[in-house]
Amino acid sequence: FAIKDLGRLSYFLGLEVHYGANSIFLSQAKYSYDILDRANLLDAKPIASPLASGIQLTSTGDPFPDPTLYRSLVGALQYLTITCPDLLYVVNSVSQFLPAPTIDHFQAIKRILRYVKGTLSYGLSFTRGSSLLVLGYSNVEWAHCVETRHSTYGYSIFLEGNLVSWSAKK
């Protein structure tokens, strides 16, 4: 079979790749912009955090009239966490209510999107280093969920200062 060299990767499946002298920068700015357009939040005012402090999402409340829109936006935000690990915890939180979203849950989605609006230029930067230093960080909140009393945890692994693996789960 024939192989064709297309040159350096610049855009693939919503991921934008920018090359520096000794670095690679991955972002999803266009993809983020498309999500904001789909949610009609292009003119929304950006905010500094994706989740208000002290907020606990619960399954009680008035049902959201368009659960398909809710599920679509949550799915899009899950894909956005490829280059935005700062969204992982809050997207995980709102994804727990996919079967029966409420208006409060949709308000949380809108807040996340307003945060995304202010962080369109953010992404992951990978730089070349000389040593193979591995650092790991983790956090656990025991019995954090007010309804199920399940714990939440998260971790991040850095190789030479570059974030290479992360997770947040209930």
C-alpha cells in the first residue's frame, strides 16, 4: 500500500498542535469555541473557576426540559478534558446526573462553559528535558458525596515537569 507524508501534524480530531524549539503545545481552542457556539454562550462573560466553592450537586430539583442537550454538552466537555485536566473533576461531577439532569445541573454546565470561555488559549505543553524525573500527586475526599457517601479521588503524574497522566473519579 502507498504511504503519503502529510508533514507535521497541525490539527487532528479537534486537537491543535503547535511546535516550538524544544516543545509541543496541544490545545482544543477551536473545539471549545464550537461547544460554546452550540450552547449559545459565545457572548457569555468568562469566570475564574469552573465550580463555585461549597456547591454540592444532588439529584433533587426541577427536571431539565432538554436532557439530550445536557448529555451532548457533557460528552463534549468530557472530550475537552484531553487538554484541560483542570475540568476533569467538575465534568465528572455533572456526568453523574446524565439519566435525569435538573435545572441546577444545567446551570453547573453553563458555569463550566463560562470558565472554558476564559481559558480558550489553555492547553498542555510538553518540553524536552534531560532527566527522567517522575512526580505524582493525589487527593482523596472520603465520603464526599452527600447522597451515596462514596469517596472521590484524583491524581496527576508528571514526567520531567510535563503532565502525562491524570484522573478524577468517584
